[in-house]
Amino acid sequence: MPHYNNKIERDNNLDIYRGCALIYIVGIIHIIGYWVDFNVYNILSLMLIVMPILFYISGASYALSGKKSYVQYIKNRIKRIIIPLLVYLTIYTTYNTIKGELLPQQLPGTILKYAYNIIFAGDIMELDPLWYIQPYIIIALLLPLLYYVSQHINRWGTYTLLLLNLVGIYFFPGYIPCYIVATYAGLYYKRDKPYNSIVVLAIFVAAIILWVAQGNTWNIQINKFPPTLMYLSYTSCMLIILNRPLKWLCQQATRMPILRYIINHYAQHSYSIYLYHFNVMRIVHTAYFVICLKLFDNHPLLMHPACSLTVIAITTLLVLIPLSMIVDHINNAVERGVSAIWHKTTSLCQRTINKDEDKKSKQG
């Protein structure tokens, strides 16, 4: 498959948007969602617009990246997605073993079971936030093809593909049809036109009207798993409408040095932060209420949701900074070890093949 734009074009704004999106997920959405059932509170479910942003940023980043061969691209994806995932599963299951929830002999099998269920089966069981991994891997594998299509299709072809996708997701809701739209939109990050946004917005508004007119629920949380036509249309509309305000807010946040550091860190370590944040949040939540009970006798002010949510959110955000640095050092060490083993294995195989060929040539 041909590749284009071999020059790497860096856009620091994408890092800012990625960092802010992760902070929004960790510090707001999952903190609130831990106490509030979005399935019940329709209004609060309207806050769930952030996941398409991450896929959009993935598409935009790929569009600006230097293009490699597909084999090199796959190797890079394995290093950046699969190895950190396996490290996370090892730490997660080891922790459960220490707590006594697993026997030591169950550790290897449990790690492999989780890895299979997450990557191939899409069954994440109690690892709720990791639903994101399977569609992320599949769409990452398709990105070079999507980029190729985006380079060889005009806007009418793009509108046609979008309409076909909407019809498909109406009858068969799914993660891939939904998030592939956001990823594909990201490929036009540097070459989008204002009229495209207007046309696409009109299409999505019509889809929302059609969905609601048929008596379907508009609760975004209910429509999110798996993503329906309503979820795709609503989040897309919000991202088009809020595009400039959200960009402005992200840019303003980086004016404060401490916030700029946190945002840049979250952007740099985004994948590891996403993998570990829910576990950290649970530990912080438990520690907070134990401290409130033991030291402050469950003081009403400390137990008030506004206070407890704020403290737990800020603590979780801060704890993830050093933790993600440690985890990424571990990931890099494992990656180097795997790479060394791979090179030694391939070198040994090559030497064996050469010896066999030399032996055959001498016998001949």
C-alpha cells in the first residue's frame, strides 16, 4: 500500500487536547460515574462526549506522522499497545494474588485469559474501562487503509460513506462503526473545510431527530454500550458545535505552569494513565473514607459529595503522575527485553539456516 507525507509534522495542540481529554475522563467522568448512575440521570449522561475525541486525535496524529511500512507500523503498535497491556494485566493479577483472590498457580492462566478476552473476544468482565482496548486495536490496524482512502476520495464520496455507516450502525450498533467515524474525521484535521462541518452537522442532527422520533431513549450512557446511532450523532454534533470553545479552554489551561505540566504529562503517558486510572481511583476512594472514619469520625463536611469527589479527583490525578512514569519505565524495560530476545532468536534461527545450507552445499 502506498504511503504519503513521509515528513513528520508535529502539532503540539494535539498533545494538549489529548492531555485535557484524559484529565476530563479521570478527574470528572469516571469520578462522577463511580457514585452516579448515568443510566438513570439523563442530563448528566450528556457529559459523555470525550471518547470520540481520543479516536479523532489518533486519526489526526497518524495523518501528521511519518509513514512507515505496514510491518513496521504493526510492530510499533504492538510495542505501544500490547506490551503495556500485558504489563498492566500482570500487575493487576499479581495484586489480586497478594490480596488472596487468586492462587499463585492461577496467575499465568489468568493473565492470558484476560488478554484474550480483552483483545480478541471483547469480553472485559470486571475490567470495565478496558472496553476501549479492542476497538482501539482494530481501528489502529485499519488506520493506514483509512488514510489511503482519505487521500483518494472526494467530499461527496466521504458523505456517501458516512451515510452508509449511519445506516449500518442504525441496524447494527457497534464500537467499530462508531469510532471509525471519529478516527476518519481526524485524518482531515489539517485540511477540513467549514462547509464540511455544516453538512456533517446537518446529517447528524437529522439522525438524532429520526432516532428520538421513533421513541428511542436519548440517554447517552444507555446508547454508549454498544454505541448506537444516537450516541454517534450526539457526540459528533457536540464536537462540531463545541470545537472552538473546547480548543480555547484547552489553550487557556496551558497558560498556568502547573496545569501545563499536568496536561503535557497526561498527553505523554496517556495510554498508561488510562490503563491504571480506575484502579488508582478505587484505592484513593477507599483510603479517603477510611481516613474520614478513623481520623475525623465521618465529619459531615468531609462526607459531603462536593468535598469527597473533589479531593478524590485531585488526589487520583496527582497520584497517576509518578505512577505512570514508573509504569512506563517498566514498559520500556520489558520492551527492550522482548526486543533483545526476539533479535537473539531470529539470529539463532538465521545461523541454523545458514549452517544447514552450508551442509547441503558441501554434500552436493
